[in-house]
Amino acid sequence: MRPSKRIIVVLGMHRSGTSAVTCGLTALGVDLGNKLLPPVEGINAKGFFEDIDIYAFNMEILQAINSDWHCLAPIEPHDIETLNQKGYFLRAVDLLRRKTAGTPIFGFKDPRLAKLLPFWKPIFIHCGFDISYVLAIRNPLSIARSLANRDGFSHEKVICYGWVMS
């Protein structure tokens, strides 16, 4: 039996340090792929370290269930069933198989993964990946202040969002 591919998934709220943690994984030999979101000066000047295709796919699946990253409601079993019926399960399997081809250890992060993990976990299992998770944890009030400074969110929104999503 050949060994399974290893995947490391970085989970954490926006502005919690997921980019720094993911960048650090590269020093340990984790392959992030070659299609990363570019850095944005004033927002994340050193880079996001997020795969463009996985980012776009996560945005698409949130839209498919009438959600987005601002929505506080969790992903429910009926949402996952809807996604599976619309073919997203097989598309996710194909996406991850392409991303992990040619590398023994692949890592990825997208702050939406914390919300979308109930969708992704069965895909990891189906593909037979050896999965590990790295959690980036930061004080929710610090996250809220960072989101307010970066995105201009109201104090009420960032406090609620920071506490609910962490």
C-alpha cells in the first residue's frame, strides 16, 4: 500500500496570523503550490500565502449556499448536501488531487476554511489524505481591532464577528 499524501490545513480567523503561520510552514518543506494570491500593500504586504484556486473555489461554494465570509451562521448539514448535489464534492476532490500531484506534503489556508471545514473534511477522507491541522489563535479583540483598522468595519460588527468566528 502506498503512503497517502500529507496535507496540512491552517485554520484561523482573518487577521489571526494564518499568513505568518502558513509562510513558516514553507521553511519546514511544505509545498503551498505556485498559484498564490499576490501581496497587497497596506493589507498584507508580505503575502497571504493562499492558493488562488482554493480561495476562488471557497468563495464559489459560499455563494452556492447563499453565504459569504461575513455571514455568522455556521455551515449546516443541508448546506453540505446542497453542495454535494451541485457537484462541488467531486470538483473539490479533483482540485485537491491536482494541487497535491507531484508533492509529498501540501499545505493550504484560507480563513474561510474554519467555516467550511464540515464540507472539506469528507473530501480529505475520500482522497485518503494524511491530514493535519494548524490553528492560528489570536485574542478576538485584537482581531476585531485589526479588522476595524484594515476594513473600516464598525466597532459592533468587528466585536461580534471576532467573538463568533474565533
